[in-house]
Amino acid sequence: MSAAARRARRPLFLAANWKCSLESPVEVDALVDSMNQSWSALQPEVRDAVEISVHPPYVFLDRVRRGLDGGIAVGSQNIYDSAFPNTGNTGATTVKMLTSIGVEWVLLGHSDRRNNLGEMDNLIAQKAAMVLASGLSVCLTIGETAEQRANDETLSVLEKQLGTVAEIVPEDAWGRVALAYEPVWAVGPGATPCAPEETQRIHVHLRQWITRQISEEAARACRITYTGSVNEENAMGYADLSEVDGFVIGRAGLNATKLTSIVGILARAKQLKL
């Protein structure tokens, strides 16, 4: 089976991580309204081609789910803050809380939490196990820092981050896992995105690693996306690659026009590959 045919069997995925960029209900409602208008203007075949999830801060999850078009999933930016899913933990947000309000995806392993808050691979794996066991889906971010890349540690870092989580993923759950390759050095205002050909090389390596370590079925089911300064202007350079199954976006996801433009780019790229 060709790479294009394998990709055609995997739904494309696009996640928009709002981080803490919106801090008031007024801002949130304005973006939701704008997204609904832009989403409804897309052709049905375009909407059907891409699975999309938006990830607001915790306090706005229910508000967004109630206001957003039902064709767009809502995801959480995190789950728990420790390895102890104890309902007595002050300030904890549990899987049951998220499922009760219609959340479908959970972001885990983002560089913000790995590098700024000190989350380790084992903790991320424990969180992923709880999320998958609940029936929710995981968007797992993995990526190397500039120092690790300079030291030629990129592949070993990625394999370690992925491998710790891969040990807990049930064989039949890989279709509910979307990897997000996030070269940390390519993130943030003014950063230079990872070159498309390098992104393809990394994604090919990750897919081959899953094939060797898990199974060919798992590698076919898992979506591998790119994140790192993606916008509507450079998205096509990545979307056209056989091993890029979508994106996780930050700033571009806060603008409904840019967001739906990227949805259209992904949908057209998929059609060209069929």
C-alpha cells in the first residue's frame, strides 16, 4: 500500500490550542461566533475531510461546548496535575468531569508543561492511560529543544517521549492517538518553522518506530501531525507531505478565518493524494 493510500485511510486532524490567550467570556463568545460562521461557510466535503478540535482553558470548556457548532470537537488542555486520580485532590480536573460536559480530546505533553512545569514522561504516560481508558482521545506532543537538536539527540529524545506513552496504549486505541511533533525551537513569535522536508523525515521515522515497536496496524491508525509556527501561509508546504496527517496550531487558531483556511488546505491536500 502506498503512503498516499495509507494516509487516505486516516482522518486528518487539526487541533487549535488556545492556551491562556482568551481570558474573558466576551472574548471567548466572539471567537466561537466567528468560528461558527466560518465553519458553516465551508463546503460539506471540506468539513467532513478534517476532524477538528479546539482546546480552551478549563474555565471556558463548557461554555465553548454549548456555543460551538457540533461538528467541531472540544478538547481539554490537560488532565489532573499529578499521577493520583483522587477525587479528594484540591483543584483536580478529572476525566469524568471532562466527559460529562462533552469533551472529546485531551492535549498532553505540550512543551509548555514539559519544559516550564517539569512534567516527566512517566507522568504524561499515566495521564494518557487514564484518558484512553475513559474513551477519550489523546493528542500527544513530543519534541526536542534547540540544545538537544544541536547535540544530535532529536531521534533519541522523540523515541523516549513516545516510547514511555506507547507502553500504555492499548493495541486497539491507536486510532484515538494523534501525535504532534513539536520542535521546541520552532515555536513562538519570530521562530523559524521546521523545514517541510525535515518534518517529513521525522514523521517517517516516527511511523516506522511505531511499526517496529508496536505493529503495522497501530502505525496505520495513529495520526502524526506537525506543530510549530504553522499558519495559513505555510500550511500547504506541510499538508502536501504524505506523512503529515494534520496540525496542532496556536496563534492561527485564535482567528476563525485563518483556522478554516487551514482546514481547507488540509482537505485539498487530502483530495490531491487520493
